[in-house]
Amino acid sequence: MPPPVKKKKKRPWHQRFTREPPPASPPGTLLLESTTKPRMFVIDYSPEVVVEKEIHDLDEAIEFLTDDRPSITWVDIRGIGHRETFERIGRIFKIHALALEDIVNVPQRPKADAYPDHHLVIARMAQSNGNGGICTEQIAILFGPGFVLTVQEESDRDVMEGVRERIRRGGGSIRTRGSDYLAYAVLDAVVDGFFPLLERLGERLEDLELEVPRSRRPMSRQIHDLKRDLLTLRRAIWPQRDLVNNLLRDESPLITKETRIFLRDTYDHSVQVMDMVETFRELSSGLMDLYLSTVSNRMNEIMKVLTIISTIFLPITAIAGIYGMNFRHESSPFNMPELDWYYGYPYSLMLMLGSVVGLLIYYRRKGWLGRDDLDEE
Amino acid sequence: MPPPVKKKKKRPWHQRFTREPPPASPPGTLLLESTTKPRMFVIDYSPEVVVEKEIHDLDEAIEFLTDDRPSITWVDIRGIGHRETFERIGRIFKIHALALEDIVNVPQRPKADAYPDHHLVIARMAQSNGNGGICTEQIAILFGPGFVLTVQEESDRDVMEGVRERIRRGGGSIRTRGSDYLAYAVLDAVVDGFFPLLERLGERLEDLELEVPRSRRPMSRQIHDLKRDLLTLRRAIWPQRDLVNNLLRDESPLITKETRIFLRDTYDHSVQVMDMVETFRELSSGLMDLYLSTVSNRMNEIMKVLTIISTIFLPITAIAGIYGMNFRHESSPFNMPELDWYYGYPYSLMLMLGSVVGLLIYYRRKGWLGRDDLDEE
Amino acid sequence: MPPPVKKKKKRPWHQRFTREPPPASPPGTLLLESTTKPRMFVIDYSPEVVVEKEIHDLDEAIEFLTDDRPSITWVDIRGIGHRETFERIGRIFKIHALALEDIVNVPQRPKADAYPDHHLVIARMAQSNGNGGICTEQIAILFGPGFVLTVQEESDRDVMEGVRERIRRGGGSIRTRGSDYLAYAVLDAVVDGFFPLLERLGERLEDLELEVPRSRRPMSRQIHDLKRDLLTLRRAIWPQRDLVNNLLRDESPLITKETRIFLRDTYDHSVQVMDMVETFRELSSGLMDLYLSTVSNRMNEIMKVLTIISTIFLPITAIAGIYGMNFRHESSPFNMPELDWYYGYPYSLMLMLGSVVGLLIYYRRKGWLGRDDLDEE
Amino acid sequence: MPPPVKKKKKRPWHQRFTREPPPASPPGTLLLESTTKPRMFVIDYSPEVVVEKEIHDLDEAIEFLTDDRPSITWVDIRGIGHRETFERIGRIFKIHALALEDIVNVPQRPKADAYPDHHLVIARMAQSNGNGGICTEQIAILFGPGFVLTVQEESDRDVMEGVRERIRRGGGSIRTRGSDYLAYAVLDAVVDGFFPLLERLGERLEDLELEVPRSRRPMSRQIHDLKRDLLTLRRAIWPQRDLVNNLLRDESPLITKETRIFLRDTYDHSVQVMDMVETFRELSSGLMDLYLSTVSNRMNEIMKVLTIISTIFLPITAIAGIYGMNFRHESSPFNMPELDWYYGYPYSLMLMLGSVVGLLIYYRRKGWLGRDDLDEE
Amino acid sequence: MPPPVKKKKKRPWHQRFTREPPPASPPGTLLLESTTKPRMFVIDYSPEVVVEKEIHDLDEAIEFLTDDRPSITWVDIRGIGHRETFERIGRIFKIHALALEDIVNVPQRPKADAYPDHHLVIARMAQSNGNGGICTEQIAILFGPGFVLTVQEESDRDVMEGVRERIRRGGGSIRTRGSDYLAYAVLDAVVDGFFPLLERLGERLEDLELEVPRSRRPMSRQIHDLKRDLLTLRRAIWPQRDLVNNLLRDESPLITKETRIFLRDTYDHSVQVMDMVETFRELSSGLMDLYLSTVSNRMNEIMKVLTIISTIFLPITAIAGIYGMNFRHESSPFNMPELDWYYGYPYSLMLMLGSVVGLLIYYRRKGWLGRDDLDEE
């Protein structure tokens, strides 16, 4: 039974891209510096019986693998980094040095490699991290006659609980089929695990579409984050599609014809995921354009406010300034006779009002400031 | 007879992308939680006779399918989600579990799969929703010797009324050909159903082209919506083209050589739809550029208004301010002797006028404010 | 002899994209609702003799087609839509229903289809419309042993006058070769007809390049129109290239080896047209960027004018305002003693001048307003 | 010896794209309306002897071509358009009418065509025009056993002087190899001629990168010109790469296995040119973005200046305006008692100072105007 | 032992693209004008013994190459340009003139060429230059039976120290395998050398992502530099992937089947590098959009400040101006009776306050200035 879901600590995203073995290391160098052993689970099933237990020593797994019963043994390792364990696993399952490197040194690009005795599939599970974003985690699936080995990057969560449940309940035909079908079921769960994420990204996208033209808060960061999450998914799903296609076309006897039919279905699903990711990417690009035009429109609104204020108050100030001049009427009849007019003050107020209204009418005529600008925006 | 067209309730668009079966479900899991039975129609025709009726029990369909007459039976199911009905359909038509999943769990990516006894085509009808946008709906076409089964996602509207009418009237040669021809006719109706939508999108595009440089209302949202509708069509038509191509190249005896000639025509039409969708997408991208440059131009206009107002009134205010200072002429002959000049007031007004005109002439000379800016914009 | 060139009425461009037969029509439905008969011309030539006449009844064409002389008969129909005529043509030339639909229901995507007795080429002529834009018109070329049938969408203009002239004059070897050579000559004229248009688009593009950085008028609309015209050409030429390539590779005996050499030349020309269209498209995209940056630059200029005006007049107004305050010097020796200074007024003017000059120098030092801004822009 | 380099007159660039033969001309129509004969040069060499001379009559060339010595004859024609000369050349070298059209009617898209007796290569030399831009010129290379004919579009400059020099000096092995090697050497000189141009474009690009963030002059035009020059190079080099590839794969006995090894080298160089052109194109696109963001940043700076000026002087003006009001203190003790205060004037000045400083502090707190804005920009 | 790492002088980046041999040079022309001899190192190893020394004369290398022991001799040349040395190397290793040109005339596009006696691989090492950017350096790897020759462009740094260390320590199986394995090990070190650089670029990218929305400094230059560095890496890694693929598919007996398995691993790594470079490129494009929207948002903020200042002080100034007019109340009871009101001054102050508050409320109602604008930004 998997441990409860913990909120993951936020690593800087660029670390997700880096491989740490120093350049010029010999091939097959394992990055194994952890001192905690991974958690290990075994499910051993035949059509009639299911045994499921957490093991603490690989010897227990060997018992299941080498017993005489025609059962399928699924060994699930959660957490990488413990040297002793993985070197032992390499010997038990006779894994090629380069294949073991691919299992242990994360991240690898998803791929499927055929070896004489088994197939190795490197895939990538996508999961929601605690705070609305996406994180991906490597899973290696090694399958051969009668056994499946899965190695997950981290120990806390996975998308395979449904597969385990089907084995326990004997739902579908999973208990009657071979290890290739189990490997397919795990891979299918990995690919189908993208759909809930895409649904959530679709919601974020749609929320942003509604919010962008209305909100006054800067939204470009959120759009950028969304785009990065889509890019993360894209990097995970593109090679995964090729991987499934490779398995489909592989002529190895380890994969039965019936399983191929089911893999075809997984292939269709991975194409559908890719299709949705690309569509969402186009939509989020359009969203950035939408946002930029919204920002420009708001700028226009602000400028119009400023222009209207200036249009109203600058003429008033100028005219008031004129009649505030101190030319002395004693010196000349030309010196501001208006100041002595009987209706001088009302006349000056009318002059102010007239200038403002005149300007506004003039703008309107010119089409500079339309109906919309003043009233309806 | 199809029910009258109802205005569809607006679902959030992102739901159109999501598949709901939880990850790691066994393959072939059907999402069937509806309790209302779908509407079911049967048309059974031979060159001489046409029988058309709505049925309420699949037994009625079985009668048509198993009678001895060499007629073509078209069973049309409208509405998905009723478990009992679809499980029964699966048994009647001997549909593979994965195929039935594709029929029932919408949305699927359009595709054509060949099975030993029948072909399954998953296609996507595009229709106008009530309020000017686009909605798409899945249609599954299963055809084999003597029968065609179509399963539509929703019960209210479809694009196949024309096909039914041709069967009823015996127009063209439809009644004399096999079930593959009927399947072609349905598929052709689906593809041709994109043309009226494209016509309407073309109108919206052309309206926007005319409106964008003139209107003062924000238009970026409308352009964005148009782009999203085009994206929706694109997602529907691209795989549809491949689907038709697959049928064309399929060497199954279920598709006659004559029908292939007609499918070639459908292929041409789907290429033409794709071509138009891509052209419209380019035009709508250009439209966003056009809109952004219009917004920038309007900003320039507003700024010019502001600058001209400032140029007119700030110098007047400044000069008026100077002659409004209270330096006392009693204290010094230098203290504002202008206030006592005989033509002091007219001189000050001239000074104001001169500054303003001088500035405007200066700008004009510099080319800062051209003829256009003042008069002709 | 073709009728004089008339200025075409402007249809909304989106109609150029639409096919009007309702979805689900039977295949081969002809859109023929016109009541005016098309104009029909026949040129019948052998190395020695040329007969050219306008005919009013298809019977006249049949005479030419069925006479015993080894001549080539070119029937040229101008204008589509007259049901009776086209149904008769279909019977005379034994045209497949789907092929006749392609000829009559415009627009079709350009393509070449091989039939047992003849080849059908659907091409698209591009022509300048009266007012500087581009319009395209469909032409169908059907050729078989001893005859060529061309059907043009409209009756008024075409690009084939040069071909007719060569037949009349016996220029080149056209009169000594077969109907496939005539079909090539027509197709070559169609492709070469793109060059004068591209030349004119190139001129528009170059004019815009020169005008955009100088003009103060909004130019984005013109750039957008140019882009749309280029898109129109692109939609016409891309499938045309494939069409010529298909003819080249077709192993039909209807096309002689010598004609293939000439078709190779047509292919090169269509590649060259495509190449130029793509180059022009890139240039016009760059032009939009150029325009947007010009608009932004002009905005900067306007803002600088406003800033300089404010910098000059706001300090003057503020200082004048201070010395326009009415603090009474009778009440206190602190109350504006400047008003009684002997050089009070000159001092205040100096203060104003000093503030303005000081500010301008400060800006200059800060690099906010460089030499360019004040003097050389 | 080539004539001295003359500064070329600037033709409008769009003419470089146009072909002038009217549509529907017979194939093989030559555009030959010039009355000045081209300059003609012959170099005839064998391992021992080199003869080099300018000829004025093609008969002189025929002598070299038909002499018994096993020498290679290189005829170099500079300038196209003289009908008599080129018709004679067509007859001498037995050139197919369509091939002669390609040689004479410039511009053609670069290509390599194999004929029974010779190969024709149409290539494009790129050269710097006098004023920093790029111009391209067509060169046709026709080679067969014992001869090479080159036809250059213009008479004044070429990139082949180095090849001539190698023949004269006997440098490398050029004199001991066949005509295919000479053709390779010319083609290699054409491709290598792109490198100095790319170097100069790289300099312009780097200069612009340094200047764009600093300069106050509009730079978008220069970036646009650079992009156009890169587009010109791209149009020239893309088909040239295919051309070299075609020669490489051609199984004609006219090209020896050793020459193919050298052509492989030319192919590598043309790929390298393409690679650099594409890289430069990406960089120049980024440059436009850089420029636009620089313009926006400068706008922000100007707006900040304006805001700070307004913040300083508007409050002063407002307060000074208040104490410049003429409310009569005789009428009421409420009417501006400040005017009689002992420290009234200093108080008002403090009020002004306080408002300004208060506003600036407030902005700073709000983060509207940071440290950078006031001091460090 | 390699010399200590020196900080490299900054060359203009465009020089990295240029090849300097003048066009029309004979093929195989070497650009060798340096007078300082390169540093030369030899490592000669067999499973039992390792000899490592710096040599000063190629004769010493010849001894190692021609001794009878079945050892692998690795000659490492650091620095190119010394004519005598490289001509001698060409003779010793029997290098084809064109191959030697590729080794010496940097930069070449990475590629792998097979020769009868050896393979030549031209690769590109990417390294951090001293100041945070990227520089690349050519390395040529020539390997044949029993020897590997590497030629590095510069003498100071390389990525192969780890390989030397593995030879010295006998780590992994390197000492027991052939020269093809050593060549693989060098190539693998070159490809793996991209990972630390990508890690650093990822850090820069993530730093910029955090800084862009916050910082007030112009950042477009830094984004542009990042994009250029990514472009540099892209130009280096794309052809490198093809190169590895070519080696993989090469059927030469010089490459053993086991080495091919390891090359497959190198291929996977180069695909992973490409994948990361493309992802980073997309992210940095998005970053520029993010930056531009940040700049626009700041402009909006500044404009809002200006508008609010104007809204507050312009009405005050206008009203104060009105009551500062000098209309004489002696002349008329209409002339500014307010000046004599008992509460005239307070009334005028209220009027000012009322205008300002009224305007602000009006804006708020209109939605022009929301809550965010005034308080929360």
C-alpha cells in the first residue's frame, strides 16, 4: 500500500533537466550516493492466487522469481540511489551496464530498448505537484518471461494503484495474461495519467482566458508558467509516443500479438495527449497576445482620462491666469478693461466654459474622442 | 425524423478535451453512467423498398439485420451513455472491447480501424452552436456486409439528413450500392459539413477585418475566439484526412473499388477543408497584428491631442502668471514696468499668441507635427 | 477574340473559399443555376490549316471533333453554370460524374486526375483585379487524343491569348505536336501568368518598404492586404506544383516523352513562383515589424515634445505663481521681501530661466535627453 | 584580365525576382534585346601549356575547341542579351532550346541538368554591391568532354579570378585533370564566395547588437535591410546545395570519381553556408525584439521624466495659486488669514516643499519610483 | 598533464563563423600561418602498461606507433596553425588532402567521414568561457587500427581529462579494448561536456525568470545573449547527433559491434542535449514576451501616477486661478462677490477638495481607476 501523498518541496525547475555524472566518466557509471534503501514491493499472481507484500531484502524477491509456480512476479522499487541494492538488482535480473545506468541516472529521455532476455522501457510519469503545477518522475519498466521490474524515481506517489487494484480484484483479464500484458498495463497507466493533468491545465487555461481581458493584475507570469508546464508535458509525451510505437513494431517474441492490440490503444492515447498538448500550447500563445493587447488597451484608457482632464482644466487655468494679471487700468484704457465690465466675471466664466466645450466638440467632430471614449467604455 | 434544433447549453470548452475514465482502468472500460436510453432509428432499404422507423428495442433492429432480403440496414443510435444498450450492441455486432470503448468514451481522435468482420470509423462532425461558435460531436460508423451502424454523441442534431433524404427519394445510385457506399455517404456528409462552418468563419473573419481598423471597441477577444474555433476545426479535420486516406489504401474486400473512387473525392474535400482552415488561421494571426497596430496608432493620436493642448495652454498660463506677479513698481523702475505700459495688456496677449504660434511653427519645421497630425487624421 | 477587360465587381473575399452544394448532396451534384449560356470557341489546327470560330451550339464542336482530318481540336468554354450545356459536354467527352463536378463546382483545389480516355487538370489562373489586388479563377483542362477542352470560370479574361496567337502564327512547333503539347502550353501559360502578378506585388512591397518608415499615415491595413494577396497566390501555386509533378510522373501514353521535357520546365517555373511567394511573405512579415517599430518611435518623439514643453513652462508657471501670492508685507518682514527688491522682477525672470536651463542641462547629463532628441531627430 | 570593379547602380530589388518573357510565350523564347556584344575570353590549357586571350569572334573559340590537342578549353562569356552571339553559342555547343533559355533568361532558380553530351549547371554568385549590401548574379556552367562554357550575367566582376590564377600558375593539380574538375573548381569558387559576404553580414549583425541598446537613432530599417540580405542569400544557397547533391549522385560518366570526392567537399561547404545563414536569420529576428524592447524602455524613461517634473511643479503651482487668490480679509477673519501671518510666506514655501517631498517619498514607498528611477538609470 | 586554465580573451563572436581561405583557393589549402609549434602528448597503453609523456618531436610519436607491441597509441595535438607539423602529420597518418584541410581550417561543421585506413570525426567541444558565456572549440578525432589522433583547436583546456584518468587508473574496461573504443570515449566526453553547460544555462534562464517580472533594469540584452548562447550550442549539437548516427550505421570493420552499443548510448545523450537546447530556446522566447509585457505594465503604472497627480492638482490650480482674477467688485455686484463672502475662502477650499474627490469617485465608478490602481499595486 503506498504511503500517503506528501506535498513535495519545490526544486528549481532547471535541475529537472540536468544529469550529474561528470563528463568523461566511464559508461555505466551509476550515480548512487543515497544511504537510505528504497522501499520494495512484490506482487506475485496467477489466475488463482495473489500474494502482495512489502519486502526489505531482495532475497525475498528472488524466492518469488525462482519458485516453480507459473506465476507473474512484479517487483516494484520506489526510490533510487542506494548503490548496494541496485548493483544487486543488476546482477539478479542480468541487466546490461548501460541499461542499469539508464534506470538509475535520472532523467533519461523515454525510450524502449530490446535486450535478449528482457525489454527495458524508460517512461515518464506526469503528476500534479502540490501547488497546481506539473512534475514528472521517471519510471523504468523491465519485463521478461514471468517477471516485471518497475523502478520509480521517488517513493511517495505513483499512478499504478489502479493496476494493483485490478490484480487484487482479478478485474479484467490481467491475471490470466503474461508479463508483457502487465508491462502494457503499467505503461498504459502512465500515459493515461496525463489526462487528469491536461484537464487541470485546460481549466487553468480557460480561467486565464476569462480573467485576462477583465483583470487589472499582471497575468503574464501565470501565462508563462502555464506554457512551461505544457513544455514539460510535451518533452515527456513526444518520446513516449515513439517508445510505444517501437514496442508495437518490435518483433520480439516477448510481446504477444494480443498485447500488441492493447499497445495500439496506448499509442492512440499518447497521440491524443500530444494533440491536446499542442493545442493547449497554441491557445496559451494566443493568450499572451490577448494579454498584451489588453495592456495596450488599458494604456489607451488611461491616456484618454489624462487628455480629458487636461482639456478641461488647462483652458480654465489659462483664462483665469489672464484675468489675474496686474496690468494697471490707471495707465491705459487698453489695460484689461474687462475687469471693470459690469458682467466681467460672468463673461470670464462663460469664456472658460466655452473653451472647454468648444474643444470637446472639436475633438468629437475630428473623431479623436468618440462617443465610446466619453460615455461607454 | 430528427428532433428540432435546440440551442445548446454552453459547456466550458476545456471539457471537450478530457477523457474521464480514471488512469489505470482496465482497457475496454466503458463510461456509461446515463440512465436515459438513446434514441434509435432504423432505415432498411433495397433498390425497391425503403423502411424507416424509430425503434425502442434493439430486437427490432435484429429483425432487420437477420431477415433474408438482400437489403442494407442502417441502425442509427443517437446519444451515448446507456450501459445496457451499448453492451447489447457490442454483442449484436460482435464489436471488440477496445472498439466499443472508442465508440462510447468520447472524445476520441478520429481514426479508421479494420476488423475482420467490419470497419470502424471514428469521425467528428462539426456544427455551429447556437451563438456563432463551433462545436464538434463524435460519430462512430461501423460497417460490414449488409449493415451500417452509426453512433452519435448527442441526440439532437446531425448532418446526415441529406443522406436519409437520398435514400428515401432513391436519388443518385445510393439504393443500388452496398453498405460501404452508405458508410462513404455518411463520411462524405461529415466532411462536407465543415464547409458551411468555414463559410461562416470566413464571414466573421472578413467582418473583423473591416471592423478592426475602424472600431474603438476592444476586439482582441473576438479574434482570440475565432482562432480557438479554427483550432477546434483543425483538430477535427487533420486526423479525418488521414482516416479517409487509410480507408482508401485499405485492401479490405469490404470496400469496393467503386466506393474507393468516391472516397478519393471525400479525400480531396478534406484536403480542401484543411487548406482553408490553415489559410484562415494565417489570416486571423495577421488580424491580431493589425489590431495591435491599430491600438498603437490610436495611442499616438491621443498623445498628439494632449501635446497640442499643452502646447497651446501652457505658454499662455506661464506668461499670464508672470504678469500676475506682485512685484511692486513703487520700489524700483525695473519692477514690471510693462504693467504701466499704454499697450501693456495687448502686448501681453500678443506675447501669448506669439509663443503658441511660434511653437507650432517650430514643430512643423522639425517635422514633429506634420500636416496630417493637425488637420487630416 | 476575347472580350475587352472589364473592371470586376468586388466580391467579399471569403466567398472565394466557399463551395455551395449543401452537405450530404449525392456525389456528382452540379451547381448549375445560371440561365445564360457560356461563350464557346473552337480552334481546330493541323500543321497546315487553322480554323478558329466562336460557336453557339455544341453540335458545331462535334463536327470538328469527329472529322477525319488528323487535326487537334481545342474547345474553349468560358463561363460555368448553364446546366444543359454542361450535361451535354459531359456526354460528348464522356466525363465521369465526379470529374464533371470538379469542373463545374468551383472552387476546387488544383489537381491532375488520370482517366482511361483523358486527363483532367484543374488549375487556377491568377490575375490582377481592376484595383491593384489579386483574383484567381479556375480553369479545367481536359485532354485526350486529338482534342483539348478548357473550361474557364468566367467569360471575360484569360491568360491564353498568347497560346492562341502561337497557333494562329504557327510560331514554335505547336502546330506539329499533339494535344498533350497544347495542354502543356495552356498550363504553362497559367503558371507563367503568376510572374507579372508577382512583379506587381514586388513593387507594392518595395513601395511599402520605402514609405513605412517615412509616412505618418496608418499603413498596417495595406500590409495586411498584401499578405492576404500573397496567401491567395500561395494557395493557388502549392497544389499546382504538385499537379505538374503528378503529370510528369504519370506513365500514361497520353503524354509523350517530349512533352514531359517541357512539363519539367513548367515544374521549374512553378517552384520558382513558390519560392518568390514564400520570400515575399517573409518580407511582408518583416514589414509589419518595421511598421510597428516606426509607430513606437513616433510615439517616443511625441512624448519627448510633450516632456520638453512641460519642462520649459511648468517651472515658469510655478515661480510666477509664487510671486503672484498675496502675502502682505505690512504684516511681516518675511512676507515676500523680494517684491520690494530693486532688481526683484529681473531676479524672478532669471530664476525662471535658470530653472529651465538647469533642468535641461540635468537631463542632458543624465543622458535622458541626448543631442539627437533636441536637435537632430 | 577582368575589368576594374565599378560601383553598380542600384536597381530596385524587386526586379531581381522578375522574369520578363510574357506569359504564354513559346518555350525557349530568349530575352535578347541588347545590342552590345558580350566580352568573351578563352583559356586553353594542358599540363604543359596555357593560352589565355580575349576573343571578339566565336570563330576563334571554335578553333580552340576543335584543335587536335588534348587540351581543356574554357570559354567565358560575360554579359547576356546579344541575340546573334547566343544563338550561335547554342549551335556551337548543341544546347537544347530550353537549356539555352535557362542560360539567357535570368534569373533562374539554381539547378543542375544532365544532357546526353554535357551537363548544365545554373548557379548564383553572391557579391557585395558597392554600398554594403548583397547582390547576386547568375552564372551558367556548361561542361562536356574537353570544354567548359561559363556565361555570366554581367561583365564586370566575378569570383573566378582565383581559378584562372591556379590555371596560369599550374597550382594544385588543376592542369592535369579534366573539364569536370574545372567545372567543380568554378562551382566551388561560387560557393566559397559566400563566406566573405557572411563574414561581413556577421560584422553588421554584431555592430547592430552593440549599437541597438545604446543608440537613440531608429535602427529598425537597418535590421530589416539585414534580414532582406540574408533572405537573398538563403534563396541563392538552398537550391545550390541541392544542385551539388544532384551532381554528386548523378551517374554520368562525364563526372569522374575523383571529382565527386571534391564535390563532396563543396557540398559540405554549401551546408555550412546554409547553416550560417539560418543562424544569422535567427539572430536578426532576436535583434528586432531587442530593438523593440529598447524603444519601449526609452519610452518608460521619458514618461518617468515627465512624471517627476509634474510631481515637482504641479503642487507648487497649486499652492501658489491658492495664496494668490484675492479673498478679502476685510470681509471676514476666515478669508486667508495666512496672508497676514508673521511667517506666512516661509510657511507657504515649506508647504510646497513638503508636498513635493511627501509625494516623492510616497511613490518610493509604493515602489512606483525606485532607486533606479531617480538616481541610477 | 594539461596546462592551467587561462581566462580566454573575448573574440567578436561573428569570427567564430568565418572561414578565412580566400574563395577559389585550390582544395586542400591549409591555413597555417602560426609559428609556434603545438603542444603534443602521447599516451600509449596496453592492458598492462601505460606510458604518458609530452613530446616535442613527431619522431617520438612514430616510435610509439610503429613499435611491435599490441598497444593503443593516442597522439593528442593541442593548437593548430603550425605548417611544418601538420604537413608532417598528414604524411605520417596518410591523411587525404581534403581531410587534412578539415582538421586544420576551423571551423568545420561536425561530421564523420570514412576513409579506407581510418575514420575522421570532426566534432565540437562546448565549454564555458571565463565570463559566463559559451565558447566552442573544434576537435578532430582520427582513428585507425592501434592509434587515435586528436587535434584540438586550442592548447589550454579540454574535456578529455576524465578519459586520460580512466586510462591511467585502468578504470572500466578502456585498457582492454581497441582504438575505436578510445575514439568513442573521447566523443562521449565531448557530448557529455554539454551537460554542465546546459545546467548553467538553465540556472541563468531560471534566474532571469525570477528577475524579469521584478527588476527595473533593462534585461532584454541578457535574454538576447542567452538566446545566442543557445543558438551556438544548437549549431554544435545538431550535426553532432547526425555524426554519431553515421558512425553507428557505418559498416566499417574499424568499429566493433561492442563499440556500437556504446555509441548508441552517446547517440541517446546527444538527442537528450538537443531536446534540452530546444526546450531552453522555447523558454527563452517566452521570457522575451514576459519581459515585454512587464515593460508595458510598468508604463501603465507610471501613466497612472501621472494621471492621478494631474487629477489632484489641475482642478486646484484652476479654481485658485479663478479666485485670483482681478475683476473689480467696485464696478459691478456680479464681479466675484465670493471674495467678500464671510466663508469665501473655506468655500473655495471646499470647492477644490470637492472637485478632486468628485473626479476620483467618477473614475472609480467608470472602472477607469480601480481599487488596485490606487491602493494595492
